[in-house]
Amino acid sequence: MAGRAYLVTGGGTGIGAATALHLTALGASVTVIGRRAEPLEKVAAEVKRQGGNALAHTTDVRDPAAVEAAVDATMNHFGRIDGLVNNAAGNFVTPAEKLSPNGWRAVVDIVLNGTWNCTSAVARRLIDANHPGSIVSVIATYAWTGHPGTVHSAAAKAGVVAMTRTLAVEWARHNIRLNCIAPGPTETEGAGNALWATPEDRARVLASVPLNRFATAPEVGDLIALLLSDRAAYITGTTLTADGAQSLGPQIYGPPVNATNTAG
Ligand code: HXC
């Protein structure tokens, strides 16, 4: 990864921040973008403290002009761009019949439109420069499992899967690879607040994971780096699921699969 430059959306916290730290530890430079300047500046400062290169750029992925400016800033600062991590997300669990038009729009705008805004802006630079590249989008297994309470996010993330598969075929001739990663429940503040805010919710989520633990942000960042890197040079248009077997379904027959799984 040495010498390469990547854009990481939602790079101020959680999986995005961990990915930025991991990529820069591997020798790449990273622009972290997000809506709030403070966490971005913190991540950039930490990268610099560890001897790496990072640029913080306040950007809402929903705004195509702002995304263009962030990609331009990356090109100006690092002289190149080699890829993108679409990590920014918005989420809250709600019964579908209670979801307002604006709630639907907010999540779809961040997850689906934001991913397109960033993907198209980065890919156009790569195609114009005849430069190979790699794009990884963070999704969730409920894009295909059918998970109550997540209709806005599931629909948006399923759209990201379709976008990834389509563009993997269409842009293969430009040597641009696109893949998704579907992490299971990952120990981050954002996901925790949105999806398992109470101790009871947390225990229930944990009980659904046969490996009996949450994923950590650094281990997800490591897998994202793998998919971006040339070690994955023949992998495109696919989704890597890293969820401790959570999405393989509830275990109905036999004893509970882990110590805390007593829900039957
Ligand atoms: C019902 C809600 C709501 C909630 C917001 N809304 N939160 N409705 N329940 N808990 C509604 C609002 O009432 C409003 O509709 C509309 O959504 C937009 O809300 P705003 O706050 O105005 O929007 P905005 O500031 O753009 O914020 C977007 C957001 C917010 C998605 C609502 O939560 C956000 O920015 N989150 C970013 C961080 C995040 O969510 N990270 C978690 C990702 S975890 P009305 O009709 O009232 O105007 C993740 C992992 C999943 O995705 C995978 C697990 C395995």
C-alpha cells in the first residue's frame, strides 16, 4: 500500500477511523471525510503522531459538489488517488410503518446516494488518469436476510450491493475493482448507540452471534485493507461477510450455540 492514497468516508469514528489508521500504518496516505471536523482532525493528528500522512476534510457525502472538492483536495495534497472506502452510514432502528418520508430519505441519501457520489467522483479521476483503483463499501448482511426495523438501511445497502456488482463488470476494463464488506455487529460508538443502546439489546445482539463476540473496528479495517490491496487483485464484484456466522440464521434445533444464547 506504500505510496498510495485513499479516501475514507465516515473516517472520523468507528470502522472508518480504524481503517484510516490501518491503511496509513501500511504506508498509504488517507483523506478522512465526514460531517464533523473535530473527530476527523483527531484521526488525522493520530495518524501523523504515528508517522503517517492524513488529511481531514469536512464533507457531507450527500452533497456531490462537496465530494468533488474532497477528491480534488486529495489529488492536490497527495498527487494521486488509488481508491475509496465507502464507510459513511446513517441508521436507526424503527418499525417500517412508523418511518417518516424524511427518515427514509436521510438514510437512503447517506448510504446509497452518498456511496454513488463518492464512487463516481473517485472513479472518474481514475478513468481519466488511466490509473487502476479499488473501492470497498461497507454494508450489512440485513441487505439480504430480511431484518425487521432496518428497511431504509437494508434497501440502501442492497442498492450498494447492486451498484458494486454492476460497476465491477462495467469498470473492469478500466482496472477498477469494487467489493463490499458486510461486518457483523462491530464494537463502535455509532453502531452501539443506533442498534444496541441498552444492556438488554446488547446481550440480545451478542446472543445472535455464534462466535459469541462483537467484531472490532481494527479487524474490519484490516479486511478492508486486504480487499483494497493487490492481494485481492482477482476479487471484484463480491461481498465479504465477516459476521461470526450471525447471518446464517437463528439456531432453532439443539442446544444454544454460545454461552449467552439462551433465547431459544
Ligand atoms: C425514528 C428518526 C430517528 C429515530 C432520526 N429520525 N432518528 N426516526 N427513530 N431514532 C428521523 C427524524 O425524525 C427525521 O425525520 C429524519 O429521520 C432525519 O433526521 P435528522 O436528524 O434531521 O437527519 P440527519 O441530521 O441527516 O441525520 C441522519 C441520521 C442520523 C441517519 C438520522 O442518525 C445520522 O446522521 N447518523 C449517522 C451515524 C450513524 O447512524 N451511524 C450508525 C451506523 S451503524 P422527520 O420526519 O422527523 O423530519 C450501521 C451498522 C449497521 O449502519 C450494521 C449492523 C450489523
